[in-house]
Amino acid sequence: MGEQPNRKRIRIVLLHDRVLLREGLARLLASDHDFELVAECATTAEAVEKLSGAEADVLLVDLGIAKEFIPCARKAGYRGKFLVVAREIDARSSAIVLSCGASGIFLESD
């Protein structure tokens, strides 16, 4: 099954401070023709800088960074979706990141 020429790929920026997880997600995304990895970032400052020049549809962001980063990215002009990556999460933390503007949360699995 080949890539469809007229199909728009989902452009993604990945923000995670754990290098192994970030690289693993990057490889997984790169292997799927529906996604285009625009940037990989380890810090919020790096992500804000790269967002200004990159057109991204989705920003995958680590839970530990999400609460402070999402409002910062919105203020910087990013209008795409935020998906939060979490090892584990409770109801209170879920409510907080969703109220900050996250579109969804997905759990890391071993």
C-alpha cells in the first residue's frame, strides 16, 4: 500500500525531555506515511523557537511540561492541537492539562 499523492500528511512537533522516548516516538512517526515529523525538541524554549518557523498540526508534549508549555505556545501563536504523552495520569492532572488546552492524552506503554 503506497503513499497517496493527494493525501495531506499530519505535521507533528515532538516535545519530550526523555531522549529515549523522544527518539522512539520519532522513529515510529517517521515509519508512517500519514505523519511528517517537523521537529524534535527537548526543552520548552526550543519548542517555542521551532514552532515559530514550523507549520505543525499537532504538538506531542510530555505531561511534565504540558501545563506550563501549552499556554506559552498559545501565547506565541501556535493554533494546532496538543496531545499529551503520560506514563501515568490521575483524574486531577487530566482535568488540568485538558483545561490548559490539550486535545487528548495518551499513555506510554512498556
